[in-house]
Amino acid sequence: MCLCLINQKLTRNAQLRVTDLRKFFVVHHLVDLKEEGISPFLHNTPITCKVENTERYTTRSKVRVCTLYTVRLTHGEFTWTVKRKYKHFQELQRDLYKHKMMLQFLPLGRFAIQRQQLESMSEEMPTLHGTERMRRTSSKPKYLEEYLNSLLENTFCRNYNGMLEFLAVSPLSFIKDLGLKGLEGFILKRSGGHRIQGLNCFGHHQFCFRWSHRWLVVKDSFLLYMSRDPGLVSFVLLFDPELKVLVGRCYTDTKHGVCIENFSRKLIIKCNSYRQAQWWSHEIRRLSERCDFLQMHRFDGFAPQRPHTFTKWYVNGSGYFSDVADALEKAKEEIFITDWWLSPEVFLKRPARGTYWRLDQILKRKAEQGVKVCILLYKEVELALGINSDYSKRALMNLHPNIKVMRHPDHVASVVFLWAHHEKMVVIDQTVAFVGGLDLAFGRWDDSSYKLIDVAPSKTANHSPRPVPEMEGEDGSTVPLSDGDPGEAPVSHDEVDLSCNALLWLGKDYSNFIKKDWTQLDQPFQDNVDRTQVPRIPWRDLGAVVHGKAARDLARHFIQRWNFTKIFKIKYKDKFYPCLLPKSHFTANDLPFTVPGAAKASVQVLRSVDRWSAGTCECSILKAYICTIENSQHYIYIENQFFISCADEKNVHNTIGDAIVKRILRAHSEKKKYRVFVVVPLLPGFEGDIAEGGGRAIQAILHFTYRTMNRGEFSILSRLKEQMQDEWTQYISLCGVRTHSELGQTPITELIYVHSKALIADDRCYIIGSANINDRSMLGSRDSELAVLVEDEERVPSRMNGEEYEAGPLALALRKECFRVLLGAKSDPPIDIDDPVSDQFFNDVWNKIAQSNASIYETVFRCLPLDSIRNMRELQEHVSTRNLAQTDPERASRELQAVRGILVHFPLHFLCEENLLPPPGTKERMVPLEVWT
């Protein structure tokens, strides 16, 4: 490992020295630059200066008039301005002369090159008055310009520390992906000022603080300060709508102070003079003028709409995981991952023929290539959840030092026990970003076949839960981005023998979490349930990938969270966990690669965050959902893991359900067709035996789901029936999904777990993300979430309500893909899914198939939940009755042949006579109701 790291470092240093364009990975090697004496300037690129202006002013303490020279410098495509007094030129000359004299006494062999470089420099700086040279020059500024240009032609003078400070240059100055050169220089920084719960207790830093010498760097969307000698970035302040730059003692309580505020910190710096303080404040305002993040955007979101963005949607994990794997292989600089749950041993391409496409091996491979891998995991309350993020962290960080994993929140320190980081995102080089409902975890991979069974076809296939000895093989680090057979991937040195494997879900990946939740995740290759007896629960989910500026927006969110966590948790403050820097949006369109199948559309990044989760507040996902529903003209299609809404100003606060009711009532009053399609899981994803009423957690979620759908005065159907009686059936359809198979020649069935978080409207736009339809995800003050709103910019011919219609190609294709699988249109081409609004489709296709499938499953399996089971007594009687699949398997199989697709009507009357809230005194009732909503 040590030899590998040394070789990697030597390779990096060689790249840092010879490149003509400073690469972004430099930000992770500032210490190496310092140790190796590598110049911060671009290779083989001259630097020139021009004294453009002079300012004459009288100091407060002296009578004489002083002159300030404005020097404009150019280095390649970078230009910037510094302001210097004549004494600064004198001090520079004096320091260079002293350094030259010191070199005379140092060993010749080591410093011969520096001596040679200094030969062309004059021994002392000529005076500016009365000399022959001064008389030949047109002005003092012209003379200073010539003098400085002559110094810059000398390699040693140009790289001398005093010259770098004079020119306001650092290793971060000429990195194209960081944007403009910006303003830099030494300042005094006051400690404290963080607006984070748990820091600055009782205003401590208002009275007890210290001043530190720091190098401040201002870029186009952020500023940072670092300790110049070690070259470590200490803090990054992202520009946001709360940015204020104030000068004066009344704002800073110090002479020549500048106050720089954003949502999360009030940073105080001290300058050498009043004019320098004014210059800093002016330049910070000027550089931030074009920043997209200085104002709130549509839906009060942090990010604007990004037109002409390459994007692609995914239905199910198979395609999503495969493209994530290929994109990770393309990473050159950074990989950011944030998940609610992450399984290091999850395979991203299936069936697994080796460990090459296993997540931990991909990340290890990239880390060995020098890529920085930064992972943020939700730190769960261990008594409530068994996702074992501590194991995930240790397993990943033991692979390579370039893999950094942080967990958040610290529940006691942050006083956050109920809420979670629920977002799921993968970002590659801040250029390509995957987002949606899919964690890189066990149980998430699936395809449209939704298999219930995964057993080895024969005993010859090696699917032992324990890895067999390692195989020899060639290095696979140069695998191209392709859609090739995963079995053709090169073999890695650390592979296990899976060459004969035929299983799609290995070990803990095969799951039925309602029968038994995941346990012992530190033994990932041991089955969690007996796959020969228990069918798995298929997983339905949606995801998306975006490129360019939208990817930069998602990366900026990750960086905000990462740096926030680093500040908040003392254990992460050491240099092992770096401060991350956002790339400039001005270079975002220089895409190194695009994911195959991506097309252009307008994309806006949305999120739910609060002070506890990211240091700022936002609920743009909720506002986007409501706005999209209100403005939809023909239909909305909702597919979500939860459906808890309809505000009562007591237990439920999000108004998505209310927006649906208002939109339907508007269509009814205008006598226009309008459809709402809702697909949710038939049961919540908690362990519990539904035959015995389910666990109390299952019942609690069912209570609030039914309260949203049809039970109580606030429910959607109750409010619709008040206005239109039974006509509501022409406006909204509430469904779930289920499938069937055979296990040991006996028919079996299971629900398909809908984990999607998606909304499609009018075949022209869609929202895909991690946010459920409930208060936890939508309010912003609870769970943290991410989503993207994609709006088609192009149009293709389609049909809507029997008429010609201009649809968006991406939204139309996504809706059709969903409907094909739900309705079985792929295996039954006569089903017409082109027009989602027509009476023929809504009544004779969608609702008819959903009702027919539900009836067949009830006949064959009497599977729960059922409309006919309305109380616990009926449920107990139901359990004792054998179903057709048990008594007559052959007839059951014949009946099941009539099932089309996977869609079934949601059983609206299941246990409707019972109070499904947890009973008083139970642990589920002891927690606040907000946990369930």
C-alpha cells in the first residue's frame, strides 16, 4: 500500500509540474505543491503587467500625499488587479536582494539554478527621482511597469514568496474550474461567527475570540481562507441570498474591519487600512455579482432552471446502477456519494461474474488512481434502525486513504433524533450527477420483470454465502464506458470466484423486509431469509442523471453539507477530511463524457433542508409539487412510497393532497376532463405480519395513508364526494402493484414495493427525487431530500383527450414506460397507452385492468390487504381459511394467466372499522406523531 501511494504521489507531482492548464485535482494536493516547490503559475505561460491608474490621497495620520498604483496583470486567460503603494515595490526589491545575498552562502550544487536565474536581476532598485533612466521614461507608472515586467521574466523572481504575495497569487489562482482569478491576500480573521446549533453557546465568541493570520481567496461563488504555509483550506463560505458585505466598526467592532455574512456564518476580517477594507468589500461584491446563488429562484429554491441540460430517467435499479458503475469508472478527480443507506458489497451490474462491478471494489480502484472519494452517510439511531452505517463507514475507509466517509447527525449534540438524511446522490467530477430514490444498497436492484424467486439452477453454480479463495487476473482499470455484458468485464486481482454465478441477488441482497428486516449487515453474503421458502419483495424505483450546470448545483449541495458536517463535528476537523470547493458554473458545459441515452431538457435542482441538515432552510420540492399540480392541464401521475397529505394544521401540514382536491374540483366546475393516477405500495415497508394486523409501525402508516385517501373529513375522496358524489371515480384512481410466480410448483404472490418518488404532468414535465409525499420529506425542517424538475424543451406529436397534442419527448417516454409495465402493454401490444386522459383508456384500460387483477389475486391467494377485511375479527377468520393456490394449484395457475401487468386497485376499505393508530402505552405511540407523518 505504501509503495502504491508513493508511486501515485510521484505521478501526481509530475502532472502538476508539466501541465499547461492547471487541473482541478490541484485543490487536493496543495501540501504537495508546497513541499515540492511547484510554481503556482501555468507552465510555459508568460505573465505581464500594466500600471493602469494612480490614486492620490492624504493619509489620516500624515500630511503628505500618497500614491496608490493600480496594476493589471495577465497570465494566459486570467486577468486580475492589485493595488500597491510605491513602498511595496521598494519592499519587494529589498527582499529579493536579501534573498540573493543569502544564496551566496548556501551550497552551490543545490542552489546553482537559483543563482543563475538571479544574474539578470539588478542589485538594487533605482530611485524614482533624478536618475537617467527616469528622465527617459514618460512617467513613474511606466517605469514601475517596466521594472515589474523585467522581474516577472526571471523565473526565480516570479516564484519568490514575496513576489507571489505582491501579485496576490496562490496555488488556487489559475485553476480554470474554479473560475476567475478573483481577489487574494493576507488578512486577519476573527474566530467564531458560526450560526450552527451547538456552536457559539451563549454568545461565547462575541466576547472571547482570537485573530489569526490567513490567506483569503475570493472566487465567483464562494470565498475561502487557508493557512498559507501548510496550504490547507480551513473554511469555505458559499455565497447565498443572505450574503452581505459590510465595512466599519459598527458592523465589526474593530478598526478597518469587514463583515462577510451568509446564512451559516458571520465572518469578520481585519485589513491594514481603511482603503484596503473598502477594496476588499468592493471586490467581493463585484465578483459575486454574476453568482446564480445570490437570490432565491423559482419555488424559493437555491438553484435556477438550467436549460439545454443533458438528462436521462431510469425506471428500476438495473439501468440506474449500471450507468452509475460506468460513470464511476470515468471519474478523474472526485466522487461524491450521499445515501440514507449504503451497502459497500452491493453489485452494480448483474449477474455478478466477479467483484469488478461491486461498489466497494470500484471505489477502491478509483481511490488507487488518485480520485478523492467523499461519502456522506446518515447516522441512524441504532435502536430504531438496523442499517449499520458504522459498518459501512469502516468497510469503506479501510480500503484506501483517498476514501473519506462522514456520518451525520450526532443526535445528542445536534438535538436531532427524529429526522434523517434521506437524499440519494452520486456525483462524478462535479459534472455528472445521479439522483432519485435509489440508495446504493441491498434490495434496490431490480428490473421490469420483478422476479420473486432467485435460486441457483443447479448445485454446480457457486453461490456460497462465503467468498472462495481469490483468483489471479488482469487489472481492469481501463474498462470503457459501455453497455456491454457485465460478464465481459476484466477480472480484478481481488475477485472471488463468481464465474459460474447465476443469482441476481447475493446474500443480504435477497430480501423480504416485511417478513424479516435486514440484520447482521457486517455479514453481507449470508442470506437474510431462506430463498427456497420465502419470495423476495421486488423493488420499484425511479432515478435520473443530469449533466453540466445542474450537476454542479447538486455538487454544490453536497459540498455545502460536507463542509457543514466538517465544521459541526469535532472529529472531522482534522486535515484528513478536506474542505471541498465547488467548481465554477462557467466551465460546466465542458463535459468529459455523457451518459448514453441522455437528451436535453430544462432541469432545476430542488431540495428539502434545514439548519440542522445543511445550515440553511429550503422546501422547494413541496412548492414544485404544488405548483406542478395546480398548473397541470390534463393529468398528473404520482408514484410514491408514501401518500400522507391533506393539511389539518395539527398532525399533517403539507398541502399536496389539498392541491389535488382543488385541481379536481376546478376541472369538475369547468366540466373538463382531468385525471389523477396514484400508485403507492400496498403495505408500508416495515417488518410485521399483516395476517395478524401487521406491526404497529405498519398500522400507523396505514392510518395516515387512509386519512389522506378516503377516511375522515380531510381526506381527498371525502372532500370530493361532498361536491360530486360518485363522479370522483372519473377523476382519480388509487392503485398499488403486485406480481406472482411459482415456488416449488406452488403459485405465490407478493406486493411490489413502490419506493419511487416521482410526479409526471401532462407528458411535458416530471419530478424525480428522494422526497416522499409526507411531512418528513416535504416540509424542509425534517428529513433532508433532493429532487430534479425536468421540463421538456422540445415537442413531439402525441394525443391527449382524443385530440392531437404536442408532448415532451422525455416526459412522454417516461409515462409510457411506466404504463407499459403497470398494464402489461409490453406483452400485450393491443393495449393503447398513447392517450392517458380519454374515457376509453381511463375506464376500459387502466381501471378495468386494476380491478380485474385485484379480483384475480383475491380469488387465488386471498392476499392482504383486502377490501373485504374491515376489522380484526374478519382478519382472524380470514387467516384460518386456505386459499385456491393451496387447495388447487393447477386451477390457480390457470386463473393467474388472466393477470395483465402488475397494477391493482388499492384496497380502500381494509380494516376501515379499526383505529390503526398505535395504542396508548406502546413504544410506537410514545414517539411524536410527526415520526409517522
